[in-house]
Amino acid sequence: MIKKVLVANRGEIAIRVMRSCREMGIQSVAVFSEADRTSMHVRYADEAYCIGPSASNESYLVIDNIIEAAKKSKVDAIHPGYGFLSENATFSDRCKKEGIIFIGPSSHAINTMGDKITARKTMQKANVPVVPGTTEPIQDLDKAVAVIKEIGLPVMIKASAGGGGKGMRLVMKEEDILPAVSSSKSEAKAAFGDDSVYIEKYINSPHHIEFQILADNHGNCIHLFERECSVQRRHQKVIEETPSPVMTPEVRDEMGKYAVAAAKAVNYSGAGTIEFIVDDQLNYYFLEMNTRLQVEHPITERVVGVDLVKEQINIANNEPLSLKQEDLSQKGHAIECRIYAEDPENNFMPNPGLIKHITEPLGLGVRHDGYVYKGYEIPMYYDPLISKLIVWAPTRTEAIDRMKRALYAYKIIGIKTSIPFLNRIMDVPAFRQGKYNTHFIQDNEEFLLNEEKPSQKLKDIASIAAFFSYLKKLEKHQSPVNLNGGSNWKTFGRKKSLERL
Ligand code: MV4
């Protein structure tokens, strides 16, 4: 029985995992880099250990340091969260060797799915539909040209060790085959030390739809339906929702069965995600499997009514799944917005810095998974994700309205965030109508980046008002810090009307 867990991660996901641990009566141990000494996950844990300097390749990615902390703290298990070592087969094996439970799949499942060519081959063997293309690395170009002539242009050249778009090339014309293959190969070599590439037929304007699965160590496997993740920017997810606005009950049932077959083909254990690429006619193809808990898991938790971290821990305890496929259903609609410390007006540049003020959204149907607090300085070393705002409502339209309400209430002073950009997405007619695919942000870029800006005159008036308010507060010996989220206009206006009463 797992009684103590080390969480080999930071930020919102470390706290997310520890919350479930606390509910299950499990002690949690945090690890942290020097830059994360004041991080919230360190405070939330029952115990915490420094594992090295700020750079993640000197701390969160160093297997030896994490194992050392695990031994010192005498944990039974390690939860890797997402990113960092979560899909590292060597780490999964090392934990096993040290007698520590890795809360995740075996190195075999991680390796098979981590190599995209092997994954495609394995899926084909399991009769899971894959995108038409090659299941062997491209060796010579004549063969590549022959294959492409057979499946027809356009095609995509992809790196076997890749995923998330790295090393990917779109080929429209025959004369582009050679340069695409060679540049894909060299990018893959530089990024992964493996230059194997393969060919896939190009699916135009696809949807990214993924299925959550859970598999135990007794041969049971279930799916927890889909997540629509087509709102992406440079292969970075921005918004996720479930159910998918384009899904039908028949296709959902088919895809769910294939997702279970995919997991069973690698003898999977734990929580995982099968990604599909889906075209306009709802033809679907296996793309890749993520062998970890994903960032967007909370929308599934809300609509299906499960705690995925709790399920992961039960599976790691060798318990059989308590959930049965026929008992599962989707209730209502959930949407997640990823809040990044990025400046949408400056090409989404990371914008780390001091949180001078934060008001988190609350209320009916709102979940906010974050980790920053007033006075916290976001370090520059890690992913700029600040938090995830998840809303639930009975219908999709109500969920969108609720998301707008929650985004409105979310105030962060000190850093630029993606909140205005997300709010803008909620107003795009194609999003409201659920008629969007992976080209959505590109197709609507002009609207999304053209926020209505206040005129110079308005800015001048606001500056003068803020200055007088500052003087008045100084007179009264009050703190001049503005706590209402950045605008003094509201309080200014309201005081006046009260005086008139
Ligand atoms: C594709 C594709 C079209 N056809 N494969 C992008 C990241 C990687 N996971 C796979 N990706 C794609 N693969 C074929 N055969 C289009 C994309 C793609 C994409 C996929 C999912 C979500 C967003 C995307 C944005 C651009 C391209």
C-alpha cells in the first residue's frame, strides 16, 4: 500500500497530485530546484527536498537526484506529473530497480509509444486505423518518391522520435520531397539524436481529438471519452473541451474501442491518452499515444466524474479498476483555458515576473488549478503556464458564458497573461458555434490580436484620476496599492453616487 509519494514535478501539477494524495491519507514529498525554494508546491507538501540548481537539466531532469530524495524521504512511490521525466523509460525502469513504485506505465509501453514508427506498426497490428503512409524509416529517396506517388501529395514527413510537430514537414509538390526529407532528418538528428523519419498522407484542416484511458495490472482497460484539443497555437494547446462539438455517439463509441485496443496492444498500465487526427468527414486515424497524465485531464474529471490521480494511485497499488465502461457517461460540458505568463501583444513572449496582485475566479462550476500567489516571482526557467481555468455547465453555450464570467473575474497584476486573448476566443462566432479545427487561431488571428484599445485621451484621463486617487490615499495614510484589479474608475464612480445619496 502506497503511504507516501514523492512528486517529481513543480507548479500547478505538483499541487494537483498532492491534493489527491491528501484526500487519500497519503503523505506527499516535494522536490524543488533553487529557483523554486518559494514555490507553492514546496509549501503544500508534507516534506520537501532541494534537488539542484534552477535549470531543469540540473534538477527536475536528474534521475539520480530524485532517487536520492526518494530514498531519504522513504517514499513508496513517485508521481512524475507531466513533462520532465514523465515519459522517460529509463526513469520508469530505475524506480522499479530501486524498489520504488513508478506511478505510470512500464518502460516497454513508454518506449513503444515514444518511437512513432514503432507505435504505428504496433497500432496497425492491433487493427487501429493509422494515417496512410510508411511503417519503416525512409532509407533511400527513390523509395520515398515511390511511396508518395502511391499515397498521393500532399504528404507530411515526420520524425520518429518527434511528436508535437518537431521535425515535421509538409510536402505539396514533388520537387519539395528531397529538401523536406533532408531538413526533417537534420532537425530530428539535432533534437533527438535520431534521424529516422516516416511519411504520412496529409490530412487537411484536421481536428485533434484524444481519448482518455485507464488500464489496471489485471488486464482491464476503459476509456473516459474524448477531449477536443483543436484550439492550438504553434503545437501548444490553448483551449480544450469535452464533449467534442463534432463528435457523434457512433463515432465516439468506435474511437473509444480503438483507444482501448491501442492501450492493450502495449500492455498499458495507468492513465494514458490516445491522440487521433480527425477530418471533416469524421474519418479518424491514430496519431500518437501520450503515456502520462495530461495537462487537460481536469475536463474529463469534471464531465465523467472521476479523480484521475486517485485512479492512477489505485492502479499503482495493483488494485483492479473499480469503474466499468458501461457505468461511465459524460455529463454536461467542460472547457479548460490555459493561462500563460505570455504577452499576446508581443508575439506571446514569455513574461515571467513578480505577481503584485492576484484575484482568482470562483463560483458555481469553476475550478482553478494554479500555484502562484501574491508576492511570488515566476522564475524564467520553466514552462510559463500559470494556471488552468476549468468551467463546467449543463450545456456548451452555458459553459462558454461561464468561462467568460470566470476570465472577467481573473485579475493578475505584475505580469502579462493570455487572459485577454482567451476572452477574445470566447467571442469568435466559429468557436461559439463549435465549428473550428486546428487552423482556428491562424484563421482568426486578425480578430484575436486586435483587441479594442483605449484612446490616448482615455489613457490620459485614467492617469490623472489614478494620480489624484494616489494623493488622496496618501493624505489618509492608506496604502496606495490598488487592490481592485487595476482600475480606480469603478470605486471612484461608486463613491460619488453614494455621496449624492
Ligand atoms: C498531421 C497533420 C496533418 N496530416 N499529420 C502536429 C503535431 C503532431 N502531433 C502532429 N501534427 C499534425 N500532424 C498528418 N498526416 C496536421 C498536424 C497538425 C496539427 C495536429 C494536431 C493539432 C494541431 C495541429 C496543427 C498543425 C498541424
